[in-house]
Amino acid sequence: MPFSSRSHPLGGGRGVAAEILANALKNHGGESEGVGKALAGCVLAFAVNDVDWQRTWVEMGVPALVMRTMETHPGLTFKGEFDSLRDWLRAHSR
């Protein structure tokens, strides 16, 4: 039976995707810089200019996971691609 976003508390089609990405970042973000960059970048790409995704990530504690991944891999950079999220990440990663 296909997944129905209406049955998930996060709804809007974000629920399952958010859970998968958050769990992957939590469990695998520290494995290698490439994996960390791919997972953190995916999360940040959804959050750019999308307040609903930002709320979803905050509810799940994902900004802290992104920051932890970036701290684990000091050479990890997105070369300014997600600069608009810098304050949001800092405010919600405590």
C-alpha cells in the first residue's frame, strides 16, 4: 500500500523523506566527508527558501545534526551555496 502523507504527523509529503534524511544524517554524517556533505547538502537544499521544511527540520532537531556533521568534517564547505541559512542553523542547533 502506498504511503499517504495525510497519515503521517509531518504530512505534506515531507514525513517519510524527513525521517529518512534525518536518520541518515544522524547515523552516517560522520562516516566520511563525502557522505556528510551529501546528506547535509540534501537537508539544506530542502530548507532553502522553504519555511515548511525549515519547521520540519527544527521539530526533528536536524539543524544540530547538520552543525555536528560540519564540525566533524572541518574541510566540508558548500562555497556559499547555503549562506542564507547560516543564522537559521545557528539559532536552531543549540
